[in-house]
Amino acid sequence: MADKNLKVVLFVSRNKDNKILVGFKERKKNFLTTKEPEELQKEFNAFVDDGLIGEVSRFYMSVNSRDNEKIQQSLQHYLLDNNVDMSKLDSKVASIAAKPENALEHKWLFDCDFNDMLKMDRFKLEIIRKYLPEGNFVIKETLNGFALVVHHGFDTRELLAKYPDVELKRDAMLLVDWKVKDD
């Protein structure tokens, strides 16, 4: 299996997004895959369809690829030390893979709770000027602002002091998509 593309995926409907729905129960599905987000869209749509009308569901994918060999070793130790419900093995493998020590890459995600693109542009330009002149990053819109993913770390103390509405996440899940179930 090619480690470079091995990612953790999480489909989730959270209480936070669905407080007003009567009878709502939090749901989630997590697993490992080498597929691209576009290839998982049908599976995410099926997850959305299993929810209540008006329910908000989110699709996350790990920013960093995972190390297959490390995951395999961690899983072997876990299976030896614990009584495992085999029907939940996919979920357990995904949670083991999501541990920081099983990351193959070291990208960072800045979770920016900005309500406008102008503020996001200022933040992005400051990162380019002071920290990443090569401009190696990805920006993705989220439900509450933006996510900016950088390909390597740097000293963030000064930057984060200037932007209190930005949180650094060193090994995070990126919001790929979200949907509301229609009737």
C-alpha cells in the first residue's frame, strides 16, 4: 500500500451543528483510505442520507498522510493487549492511524475563524512574506471561516499573537465538505 496517499476519513453529524433537531443522535464513521475526496463523495452522500431531514453532516480528511507500517505495528500491539469487538475494527484502525506518532507528513493547519476573505488574504500574505516565501499552502473554506494548510512548520508565536481568531493544529483533519439533508 502506498503510504503517501493513506489518509484518515471522518464523516460526522455533531450535536454542535444539530441542536435544534428533535430526536437527533450524534453519528460518525471513520476509516482509512487511499482514495481522493472526489472518490468518496458517494459514500459521504449515503452517510448524509442516513440522517434526519435538516441534519448537518461533515466530511473530514487528515491533512497528513499516515505511515502504514507504524499503524500495523500499533494495531498488532493493541490486538494483543485488548479484547476487541471485530465489528468495530475499521473504526479502531482509523483511531490508531489518527495518532500523531503515525503521521507520515508534518503539515500544519491554521483554523481561521475569519468572517471575510480580506482578513484571510492579510493572514495569508503575512505568512508568505515572513515564513513561507515559496507559497506552499492550501486554503479551504470551512463552515466558520477558512483553513490554511502549510507544508512545514515555523515559529508561530508572533503570528498567533496578532491573530487571536486563528488556532494552530499540527496534525489535524481538514473539512472537505458539508451537507444538509434535504427532504
